[in-house]
Amino acid sequence: MAITGSCCCGGVRFELFERPLMVGVCHCSRCRKAGSSAYAYVRAEAFSWVAGRALVTRYRPRPPFAFDRCFCRRCGASLGDPFSGRIVAIAAACLDDDLGLTASFHEHRPNQPSWWEDRTPAKDK
Ligand SMILES: [Zn+2]
Ligand SMILES: [Zn+2]
């Protein structure tokens, strides 16, 4: 059975044909402001749109920043970037069910805001 994911309004829906390879949390200011810090890494061929592909808007930052940010233009939910690379980084928060995954790494930990209470020592990248 496929793993499903969706945005807040339900307009955008996708599915994964296998479990994510891992989850990683990025504490950089850009991920924080985009409203997406936890990413599930999925092989691109295991990702498929179910609905709402036309609602997905892509924000492409100016260099030197590299990572595109996708979001639902109706509800604003951050979707990660399901388009780039052989392994795509999708917003783990958009997965519909808890898969029991734990974060394999945290990066940009020094930028982690103080209101983020979970400071369990995880491997820093
Ligand atoms: Zn939406
Ligand atoms: Zn980041």
C-alpha cells in the first residue's frame, strides 16, 4: 500500500511507493521561514502526484542558494522540493501518517531557535 501525503487544504496529494530513505531536519533560517524544516528523502521514482499538481508553486531562490521551495498556492503548505534530483526532499510534515521515522541528522543546529524544545543530541551534519 502506498504511503500518502497532502497539503493543508487537501488540494495537493501525492503518494510514495516505498518508505522514505531517511528523515533529516534542517535548522537554517531559510527552511524555518519556509515553514519546512523536516524533510523526508525519497527516491524520485518512488514519488507520484495524485492530485493538485497544478496548485504546486515553485520558489526558486537567487544564487548562491540552491534549493527550490515548493508550496500549495491555495493553502501555503510547504511541500519541500519534489522535483529536484534523483532523491527528492519532501516536507515530512505533509505525510498523512506517522511512519515511525526518526531524524537521521540535524543540520545548521546553531541556528536552531530557542523555542524549539527538542534538543536531544542527534548526529549533526
Ligand atoms: Zn493546499
Ligand atoms: Zn535549511
